[in-house]
Amino acid sequence: MDLDFTSEQNMLRDAAAKFFQNECDYEKVKKIEESAEGYSPELWQKVAELGWTGLIFPEQYGGYGGSFMDLVIIQEEIGKAVFPSPFFSTVVQCGLLILEGGTEEQKTELLGRISDGSLIMSLAQYEPETDYSYESITMPARPEKDAYVLNGIKLFAMDANIAEKLIVAARAEDAGLTLFLVEAKAPGVKITKLPYVSSENACEVVFTDVRVPKKDILGTPGGACDLLEKMYAKAAVAKAAEMSGGCQAAIDMTAKYAREREQYGNPIGGYQAIQHFMANMLLSYDTLNNYLYRVTCMIDEGEDFSRDASALKAIANEAYRYVTERAVKIHGAIGTTREANIALFYRRAHPFSMSCGSTAYHYEKVAQKLLSEGLGSF
Amino acid sequence: MDFKLTEAQLALKKEYDDFFREEMKKAPPITFKGGLEATFSDEGYEFAKYMRKKLVEKGWYVQHWPEEYGGRNAPLIDQLIFNESVGYFGVPGIDGFGVGMFGPTVLLYGTEEQKKRILLPIARGEVQYCQGWSEPNAGSDLASLKTTAIKDGEYYIVNGQKTWTTGAHKADRMFLLARTNPAEKRSRGLSVFNVDLTLPGIEVRPIKYMDGAHIYNEVWFTDVKIHESERIGPENQGWGITRDTMNFERSGIGTFSRVRRQLELIVEYVKTTKRNGRYLYEDPLVRQKIGRLYAEMEAGRAQAYRIAWLQEKGNLRISPALASESKVYGTELTQRVADFALEIMGLSGNLEDSPWAPLQGAMINLYQSIIGNIICAGSNEIQRNIIAWVGCGLPRLKGQG
């Protein structure tokens, strides 16, 4: 057992923290949020130069061969900075899908371009009547000679408005649920950014007779469920890392406010009502954070982590919502304004807790495993 | 970073688990009720003493202590694995007061003579300690305690009353916090003593817990003469020493393995119990809560490993904020386990000793005992103050201790 970070990991964290401090403070975040693109191409390029976009991909595909813990460290810092970028959609979701399911050619091309920052991607999976269940995805992909023809509506495709390529989950009529690589500018693809509480780039994507060559299938025909399930187990942990970082920043910010803000002649942080809120917040964060590192180690050590990934994401959902809600409350009226930094976090609480599976979804997954397999050895 | 155990540690874990699995087959029913009753009831105490003897024979009882005082300098990780196993199997017999609290205090603050005289009997499992802190008017506000120990030649004369003294009726000794300088207020002027409970002038009176169990006591002191060689550390410096005593070994890992066992029992219960025509596990609300308890248990366990790791790297003292966090989280998680279990057990959950009582009444017992744990050893409200002060850097206002 060794629960310390390596010196390289400490350096990675310090460098990331410094980057956001210098390049993307909360004022900048608010400006980026107001833009139609919802991200800064300039900062995205800098992030790529720092090596983050290729962090988890093997060197042979243009990446840096980092561990999952390295990704978790970056995600924590992104969460602290509430950095608006296509990092999660492109690197974590699409990147992991390609790494797991792609052909050598696809991996070389796509992961190489994700790593150098020249390719932004989006996963189009959810539908008006379907959220997390793969079985319920209905959008048809009709086989036609050497291609499939896609028709239907996808919702909450993150960063589709700035993406060059999409990964689309559709039901091939001859094979079942399949992932397709689709050009965002392909004829028949219409992308509309939706007003989303966190100002993230959540998009509607409408497909009208979109022809996708068979060679642009990701993985095997009918093989989407397995790829998505594997990706989401890891993506849930990465999202939990972002939320853990967010909790930490929200707590630091709120503790500082509670030390400085005076009412009745005392700093409000001296009053027990506030102290007990803050104690609960810190406890939520600390347990989340330590569990995050434990599950991350399970991933890096090649253990079966899917049950714990679900449990972790549920814990992250509960913690992030609780911490950010109390944080706004402690800030008082000023915390409810558009200009308040703490409101950036509060507005993300709901969308983050729905990303990669809601609390109820993950508790049910954990329960299923416990009821069928028992708790197992520990 | 890795949470992996070495081959040797895995072997050790197996040795603990195998041994306890076998030995616990000999335990009387009351032991499975868990909580303090398992140790301090007449029926439970006999088995607790039997297990203590076994643990000493195995060399496990104080294995993390230095060799010269009966231990084997075991790394804290070994102790962590041991505590997990003890928690999981509900093994009674380890004197938490002597082994867990006072022993480390004496190691840190005692003279060489005191270490030999006090630690060796603890290490050999010959004595049971109790904790002489709370008084009728000094609960959460411990520093307001009034029991005095006034120097008279080579002796201190002790007068006053301690209360909520867990297991005093079974204990041989007490570590006592008393006021040696009555002119000083609050945390100044206090000292720590090692007290032989057979001394003249000490009277132990029972307090019955809500479930009828005899766990807590009042301990009255009337002109009790305690030799100065029993004072631990410098005179009037007892508060700082006591703050350390509170924070030894507070990873709370045993709580999470105990919850694991409880959760296993609950999973088995919902899979085998029908209510109104369907199995309990089919109820989505039941499934949600099982998922949640597992997640909270594992998060708390990861945190406990972190605390143990920090202890392993530093000394035995850890941040009071972390010690407080583990107490709050562990006790309140346990309470949620009991509440959830009783909710799904419905009317049957109310039964204490009955063939109709699910899980031999363990959950209704836990429901009653856990509220005591939430209050004792520094109420969770006080713990939250400490977390806010130390962990979040919030100010202490006048009157907040």
C-alpha cells in the first residue's frame, strides 16, 4: 500500500493548477460561457500542447501513455477551474471508445488528431425517449449496399456544435446497436446548441438520410453496448474526478467567504449553523476524494472496478449537489447572482450528476451486482 | 498510488480471518448483538476475556506496540488488516481504552518506569481500563470538569464524580482526568492519572441503558489517595495529553468492515424474505438503499485507509479534523444501516429476543446502541465544530471552547 502521488503526478497537478490560474480564471470562464462556441480554441490548443489531450493514449497513437490516475488529476483541476472545453466529450468519451473499439487505422488517425488538439468529437447517444439504457435506443441505421443510412434525433450530444466528427449510436437493422463515425458536416446532419443550465455545449442532432460508409463503423456491427459500457465505467470515474475537484474549490471558496463575511459583529464562519454545514461539506468531499483515488487505483491495477465506478459516481453526485447547494447558501444573496463564482458550480451540479448516469441509475447498478454476486471478498 | 496488500499482508489477513471465523463459533448469542453489550454484559464479558487470552497467545493483542512493551512493532497496515478482520467478525475482548487509548498515551508521555509498570499488564491482557473523563456537568465541554486531585505530600487526594463511564463495573483501572490546580480554569490546571479502581474511596454505581443493558456507570471518588508516581506527564499539562489520547488510532476501519458484515446480512435477508407476496429485494426503494449503503461504506473505508496511511507515515497522532470525520461518518453510516434495516423489517424489526426477530434482533439492538455512540466520545455536533475549525479554518468564537 502506498497512498502518495509520484513526484511526476504532483508536478502534473501543479502545472495544471498554474495553467488555470494564469490562463483561465473564473472571469474568463464566464466570458467563454457567453460565447456561441462555448470554448476557447486558443486555450484548447494550449491544453493540447501541455499534452493533456493525449495523456491517456498510448505513444504509438500520438499520446503520452499516462495512467488513469494522471487523467484523474487533470480532471480534478479542470473541475476546480470549471474549465469550459470539449475535454470530456472528445478525450474521455470519444477517445476511450476509439481506443477500445477502433481499428489500427482509426486509432492512429483519430487518437493522433485528438492528441494534437486538431480534432474535436462528440458522442450522440441519448434520444428524446431514452437516456442511459442502451437497449432502448431506437434510432435506425438502414443497410444500403456499402453504407448505412441514419434517420432520427439525438439529444445532449455534448460539443457537437464545435465537433468535426460524431460517434453515433444507432440500431443497425441487420446487426443491432452499432457505433458510427459520422462527419458533423455530412449532408443531412443538423446540429443545434440547446440552452443548458451549465452553459455546456449540449446539442440536438437531427439526422435525415445520412449515409455512413460501412468502413466508418466503430467496433463491430452490433457491438455498441459492450463498448459504451466499458467507456462509461471509466468516464464515470473521470467525471467523478471533475466533481471532486469542484467540491474542493467550492469548499475553499466558501470557507474563505465565511471567514471574511461579518454579521452581528462576527465572521459568519464562527456560527455553528455555518460550521456544521461546512463540516458536512468537507466530510462529503474527503470521502468522495479518497474513494475516487481508490477506484482509480483499481483501474490502473487492472481489477474489476465496474461496481465501484457506479458507487463512486453516485457518491460524487450526492456530494457535488450537497456541497454546491450549501456553498451558495453560505454565500447568501450574493451567491445567487450571475457574477458569483460559486454559482458556476451550483449550475453544474444537476448536469454533472446526470452525466454518465444519475444517482438512482448507479445505485440500481450497484444493487443488481450485490444481489446477484454478493459483496465478495474485501 | 496503490491500495494493494503484499503477499505477506494477504497471508496475514487470511490467518486473522480463518482464526476468527472458527473462534467466533464459540461466542454466546449476546456477542452477535454487537455493541458494548457484547463486551460488558456478564454473559458477554466471559467470552470477551476468553478471546482476549487467545489474542495475547497469538501475539496479536498489542502487535503494533514496541517489542520491549509486549508488541512486535507491527506496521500500521498490519494493524489495519487486523482491525478490519476484528470488525467484520465482531470479535470482542480488545480493551479499546487500554490498548487503543491509554497505552499509546503512556508510550508518548510516560516515564520509563511507568511504561514498564503500566504497559506490560495491558499487553498481557491482564487488565481492563475505563475512561475517567465525563462528569455530570462536563460532557461535550470536558474542560469544565470539577473532579479535583489535590497534592498532599507524595499523594494526590481525589474527590468528585465521573459519569457515563463505559465498563467501569468490569474495569481494573481508569485513566483519570482531574483538576490539580483549582485556581486555574478550564483546560489549564488538569492532570492525567493511572488509577487502580480497588483503592479505598472509589464507588462504582450502574446506569442502565435504554435497552436495559449495564454498560455505563457513575464512578464516585471520596478522598481517594493516588500516589504521584501514577501521574502521567507533567502536572497541570493533562489537557494537551488528553487531546492526543482522543486521536490515537482513529481511522475507524473496524466500523466499515462491521457495516460490510451487516450489509451482507441485510442482502441475504431481502433475498430470502417475502412481504405481501413479493421478495423485499424486488422493491426498487430497497434496491436504491442497498446501493447507497454500499457506496457510502466503500467511500468511508477508502477514507479510513487514508487516515491509517497518514498515521503510518507520521506518528500516531493525526489531524483532529480527520479523527472527527471518521467518528462522525462511521457512526452515522451505522445509524443509517440500522434505520434502513428496521424500515424494511417492518413490525418484525421491533422484536428484541424472539424467534420472530429478524437477524436475531441485531438491528433493533443496533438502533438503540448507535445513538449512544453518536453522542459519546465527543458528540457528533462537537466533532463537526472541530472539523470546521481545523479542517476548514473557521474561527472559534468566545464560548465555543
